[in-house]
Amino acid sequence: MNKRFKAHLCGLAALGTALGLAAAMAVAPAPAAATGSGATPLKRPLIIGHRGASGYLPEHTLEGYAMAIELGADYIEPDLVATKDGHLIARHEPNITNTTNVKDLPQFAARKTRKMVDGVEEEGWFASDFTLAEIKQLRAVQPAGERDQGFNGRFEIPTFDEVVELAKRRGPEVGRTIGVYPETKHPTYHQQLGLALEDRVLHVLQRHGWNHRGAPVFIQSFEQANLKYLRQRTSVRLVQLVDADDVAIDGKITYAAPFDRPYDWAVAGRAGTFGDLVTPTGLAEVRTYADGIGPWKPYLISSACVSVVLGKCADVNGDGLVNDADRKLLPPSSVVADAHAAGLLVHPFTFRNEQRRLASTYKGTPVNEYLTFYDLGVDGLFTDFPETAFAAMGMWAIKKDPNAAKCLVGGRHSAACRGLRFNP
């Protein structure tokens, strides 16, 4: 481990701990809840490290996943694509141009090509044109230009096997269960290449003893047919992701290909949009093959422009940009309640700290966004900044029951947690 990374990790871990303890001490006590044997457990939301701790380190690296665990993540999320020789690696997309240094390596210059991914032509370098041995010659880079670029080129591209091994190893070391939350990326695309992901995922889980209902595993997908396929072959929990294209000036969710509907619907000629999946009828359908939904945040709480000029959002904060900071929250939808009524968990995505990504209602404080969604009743959430989610969880838990402070400080296996019936 290089010195800069170690210092970065230790500093952020300390920050996460400090934020959590500060939250525990800063919130005014609420009336104490009953904590006897008949008390309702305080079920805290899961913290899912989105692509690791991708707010700080290049996404989908063992170092990023390790940092996410240190900062409080309960699950780490590897997006999975397949190599030419059939290995599963953790990359956000089959096109690895923007998340690796492949374009800088002369030995792979001739691999640049064009491929159709979910009906859209892309140019670049694709994982399916590389063997695992070749992938291991690459190094990860930070694709978000506003984030720290200082770790580019330092970390390898991990396999799914390596991610599961990390989770299983670090769990006992940190004193809590660490799970994995893999996403099968573009299943139809991989099937068309002869590199179907589903059985490969299950084979890895089987090798590690995690292909069963009680395993700390969720498998997620934006497509539907592959989740139905998986439901017939595993009891591992499955999650239907729900996407969209954008949010209009009035807060209405908009749909445009390829983000309008599951791509397997497009291939099969099924009409409709992702939005159909979060209606009561759609949720009942999802419940026949999945255990939860992973909706884009605006499905739960959308936002509208604070001011509209010539049919467009105005730059109300005067920073020269038009983004989420120029929008205000609308009242919550009924999706969480409807999903729970259908027996489904709700894990929205993606929570980030950058000011431009926060609606003006949150007053520039990312913790306020987490508290809003925790109060809404979500069962977990995907975050690029796990320590912020953890700090907010501490504040939220103590608001629900001030005795939670003792549990947070003492650890979930402490006597305080048992007395509180705190249920992470």
C-alpha cells in the first residue's frame, strides 16, 4: 500500500468515525423508545458503497472497496462485465475507455473499435476484446473530472472473485458482516456475445459458499429477463433497478432511449417505460421474481426548477451553472409505501456530496439529503461517500431513539445494541 493512499484512507476513516460520533453528540435527545423484549427494532438502512468509495478513489478497485468498508459501508457494489475468456471483472461498463488507462497503452492501440451497446453505437476499448491476463495489465482511473485524479494508474482491475474474497476477509476484521451487491451490466449485450453473465455470477458465489438465501448478497439489474432467469436458479436476493432519462423543469420524470425501459423489453418489443415498474401493478409484477427495487432517487422525491426563464431552469444561485442546486424538492411520491406494501425492499441510487448534485432544499449539506430519505423509509441506499451516509445514519438513529448513541459507539454486538434491539 503506497504512503499517499494509506494516509488518505486513514484520514477518511478517522473523518467517518468523527462524523458519526459528532452526530451522536449533536442531536438533541428525543423521547426514549421502549427497549424491552416487545419493542419494535430500530431497523437502520443499509449503506451500499457505490462502486466502492468512488467519491475518493477510482471506482471498482479493491482499494476503493476497502475504503468503503472502512468508512461504514455494509455492502460493496461491483458492476460486472465479462472478458474475452469469460471472467467477470468489476467495471461500470463494457466500454473501459474512461475508467482505465487503456487508451494510453500502445500495445492495445489496435483494439479500439465500435460496438452497439443497448442499441447505441459506442467507440472505444471493450472488455470483451481482452483476456483477463490483458485486463490485469491495465490500471483504473477516476472518470469524474471534478474528483481526485491523484490515484490514476495505481490500482488493478479486480475480478468478481477478488471482490468477494475481500468482503469475506474484511468482515471478521472489522467486526461486522460485509456483503456484495453485484450488478449484471447489459445482460442482453453479453448474451449476444456468447458471454452471458448470470451463471458466471452464480458460479463465483457458489465457490465462496454464498449462493443461498442467507448470504449477504443482492444481485441487481436494469433488465428484467435475466432476473427472472436468476430467480429460477438461486435463492439469493434480487433487485430490479429502475432508471429514466432526466427530470423536466416541473419535476416530471422523462424517458428517452436507451434509458426509457429495460433493454430486454426493447428487444422483445414490449411497450412501456421504467416508470411502469413502480406503479402498484408494476411492483406486484416485480415481486414475482425479485425482493426489492433500486429506483433512481427522483422516483421517490423529485425536484422542480426554482425559477424558469424562457422555458429553462434559471441559475438562481448565481454560480454560472444550471444544475440540481437550482432546483427545489417536491413532495415525496408513494413509491416507498407502495413497494413496502408489495413486500419489496427499496434501495435508491445514487447519493453524492458535490454541491451541484444537491437540491437547494438541502442547503448545501449532503447529510440533509440522507436524513430526508431515511425518514422516507428507504431500506438502504447507494452512495459514493459512505462516511457521510454513516454520519447521517447516526443522526437519524438517535433522533429515533437517543439510546442509539451507545450502540453506535459500542458497536452493533455491544450490550447497548442488544438492549436497544437496534437492527442493522
